[in-house]
Amino acid sequence: MKVIEITEIEVKAALDVAKSEEVKNVLVALFCKGEKKPTPTLDDYTTIRSYDDACAALKCSPIDEKALRSAGVRKGIIALIKLETISQALWGKNYQPKPDASGSSRFYFPWFALWTEREIKETEGLVYIPVIDAINNRAGFGYAYTDNAPSPAYASVGSRLWQESREKAKYFGQQFIELWFDYLMFNVKKVQE
């Protein structure tokens, strides 16, 4: 039998890039014996690692996903409900995702790009996608826009999915990437590598 040595730094790096909760659980089971998963708390957003963690920190019951699906609620709406709960838990005890009266509040969103296989192959070097912030009346994902009517209408509205720091927005996007995919990519098929 061959012995494989892995450092703590390598295990942490693997946990950081793990795409699903199942993969993270396997890594923890294999390499973190004796280490306890941190108790989810509103005092430290990094302890919120799953939807269930967010519910535990907020002391609320998880949604009945099976009942929602049997009632015909699509996967994207269920993902949005979960993301809203997670967002509130990441904010912590000072949950206030709304701009102040002076318009000087700054909020941050996870920002994603969808690439085709051809675009990935043709891209040389690294591509940097910044975390987009919102100031004043710009509020991100939630908006209403109509055109080709007697008169066009456009309204920026607040989003319950923004965070108060770049770090939290980045964590929110990376840690919960599968939920974001389900929410944002209606009827798009995931391709496993």
C-alpha cells in the first residue's frame, strides 16, 4: 500500500475549490479527523458553509424543498429562496441590505461569466472578472425593464443578495456556486468535467 502525504495547507486549498457540499464532506472525513466543523454563527460569515448552516445560524427551519417541487415550484426559485436565507446569515446580526437615505451606501455582488468551450480554449492567460459594486440607485440583479410598448419603463430595485463587503460577496459567490447556477441559469444544463 502506498502512503500519500498531504499537508494541512493542501487540504485547506482543496476545501476552498471543492464545488459541492458532498465533496467537502468527503475531504473533511478523510483529512480532518479530530477537527470539528465550526458551529454556524452570525458572528463569523465563514462558518456559513451551506444552506443548512445558514438556517442553523438564523435559528429558522429549512424550507420543505420536496413539497415545493411537488407543488411545481421550479429549481431556480427554490435556489433563490435558499440564497436569500444564506445572504441574511452572511450579513450577520446587522442585517440591513438597503441603501441609506443619502445614497452613500456601497454594496457588493458575486459576479459571474458564462464561457463556451471554444471561448475557454481561445482565451490566453487569466481572465479577471471583478466583483461589481452598487452605489446609489444601481442595485444589481433585481430590476424591471420593458421596451417595445407605448413607452419604455426601467426601474432599478434593491437586491436581497448583495453584501456589505467585497470579501463576503466573493465568498457568497464561490461557496454557493451551485445554488447561484440553479438560480441564474434557468434551463441551462450543467456539464460535469
